[in-house]
Amino acid sequence: MAKIIVITSGKGGVGKTTSAAAIGTGLAQQGHKTVIIDFDVGLRNLDLIMDCERRVVYDFVNVIEKDATLNQALIKDKRVENLFILPASQTKDKDALTLEGVERILAELSESFDFILCDSPAGIEQGAYLALYFADAAVIVTNPEVSSVRDSDRIIGLLQSKSRRAEKGEAPVEEHLLLTRYNPERVENGEMLSIEDVKDILAIPLLGVIPESESVLAASNKGIPVILNDDSNAGKAYADAVSRFLGEEVKHRFIEPEKKSLLRRVFGR
Amino acid sequence: MNVSIFNYFRSRDKGSASIAKERLQIVVAHERKQRNQPDFIPQLKRDILDVIAKYVQVDQEDISVSLDKSDNCSILELNVTLPSA
Ligand SMILES: Nc1ncnc2c1ncn2[C@@H]1O[C@H](COP(=O)(O)OP(=O)(O)O)[C@@H](O)[C@H]1O
Ligand SMILES: [Mg+2]
């Protein structure tokens, strides 16, 4: 039986796809057979972030509509053992995903995978709803910024009332806050919401804090999930978050401003 | 002179992040309350507003409607603030 994890946020552009790629890769690196499903129908992007865009033959909707089998559509990652990607369809038909179809595919994947990651589209429409409906756990990706925090709270509300677990009266969906694009300098200057501020408002457990980092753009340019970059603070923060998800206790890093050396302070860099 | 230096440090300490937090706490609390309300409350509120507006001038924000559930009954609470004149 696989554990189904939705990577969600409400708001767009906060780092869901970046996080799905990093966390999925991290789970596979730790030996868990993992598949990442792109739910963003019409706006496929996970393939680019994972550098498999030229290997897409069939997609999620083809499998739902039985034009292809799962085995034909799953793309095996070339770098990391145990890692697979199921790309989104580029169809304009927003209703191509159905509840029954998604349920059938998840059940089939469940038989052979340990973790199924659902990379949610933005918004609270059908695609986002289907991505979270079957979840056992949710990673709520949030930026320290007013609209992102408010949208995350709405998504938490949906998880608590509209998910399968909520409807069936089962144990609630596990909630994990992932604070991304965090800038400790700006927090210290009082310009950006702090970790404590966001935790106070959303009141869910903190899985990790990913610093704002140039290495994330470089990683997506190259199609290498940032967690594979050992020199990147964002990559290390994602690796810590994966370990925490698997139950390890790991201290949070990169949450204090970097101490500038005297020389750098004098020359302003 | 002293006062302006004092203000400088105060304004830093009360940066825009603390304003953001206060605003978020208010809007999120409000939205959570609405989330747990039955779907008919917004329409009920509009209907009540229409009826009252036949007699006095009131705005949407002068009316609050909420439903509180206890063990064996529900209480519909209606508050209307009328203009003083
Ligand atoms: N920690 C980070 N530091 C810097 N840029 C980031 C970070 N996380 C995400 N980004 C950038 O933000 C943009 C949106 O990220 P993406 O993962 O596509 O968001 P979403 O899937 O939520 O729409 C991308 O350009 C990405 O490179
Ligand atoms: Mg995305």
C-alpha cells in the first residue's frame, strides 16, 4: 500500500513543482519506490524540472482514458533508482481528469509503489481538488507573504472537509507546512513574515524551511532537481525535510541571517 | 532630536511584517468562521438585507448572520445595525 502525498498551496508560483521534484527525488534516494504525478492538466511542467520532456510519449489522461497502460506512460528517472514520473496531459480539456479515473490509477500504482506524490495545480478548481482528494498526507507549500498564507489556510480547510478521508470520517489527512523562498535577512529587518508568524496563523506542524536561493533557478534551467545539488542550501533544506517526513529528527538550518565577515560588511557584499 | 531617533528604531521594530501578520490573523479568523457555516447563509443574508432595505437604508456590512450549533438545537443569530437618525 502506497502513501499518497499531495503537494498543494492554493496560490500559484510558490514552489509546488520544485518541491514535488525535490521531495520525490529525496524519497527515492532513501530507497523508497516513488512516483510523482503531474496534475497540472494543460500546463505540464514537472517533465522539464525532471529533465524528461523529450521522453514523454503517453500521459496521465491517456492512461485514464485507457489509450495507454500505466507501464507505457510511466517515465523512469535516469539518475535515481526507484523514481518514476507520470506527466500531465497538454489537453485544453480541463475535465479530462475524473474522480473515478484518478482513483483507478492511484489504486493500480498503490500496488507497487511506496509513495505517490501528487503535484497539484494552483487554484481550488477540479484539478487541485482531485490532486488532494485521495491524499493520506499533504505538504502545504507556503511563501512568507500574505496572499500565499491566506490561500494555504483555504487549502487546509478543503483538506479538512472535502478530502476522501474527511468525507469517510477516517483519520484526517496528515498536514505538513513547507515554508519556501524564505529570506532570513528580510525577516530580521521586519520586512517578511517569520517562521513563527506563519506557524501561529496556519497552526500546522512545520516540515521544513527552504531558503530563497539562486540555485533553484539554475536547477530548473538544467532539469536537475535541486536536492541533487550538494552545494545548494535549498537542496540541503529539502533533504532535511525528506528525512523529517520519514520520521527523523533534524534541526532546521538556513533560518538565521548569514553572518557577514567584516570585509564583506565594509565593501557591502 | 531625541524623539526622531526613538521613532526611527520604533518603526524598524514595527516593520511591515507585523502589519501583515495582524491583517492575516483577522482575515483568516473571519474566513474560518464562514467556512463552517451552511451554504445558505450568504443568500439568507442577502434576502434579509432586501427586506430591511424596504424600510431603512442599510448596507451589507450592517448585517451579521450566524448559526451556532449546540447539542440539540441551532440558534440563528441576526444582528442589524440601524442608522441613528
Ligand atoms: N527556494 C526558492 N528560491 C528561489 N526560487 C524559487 C524557490 N522555490 C521556487 N522558486 C522559483 O519560483 C518559481 C515557481 O516555482 P514552481 O515550483 O514552478 O511553483 P508552482 O508549482 O507552485 O507554480 C520558479 O521560477 C522557481 O524557480
Ligand atoms: Mg507547478
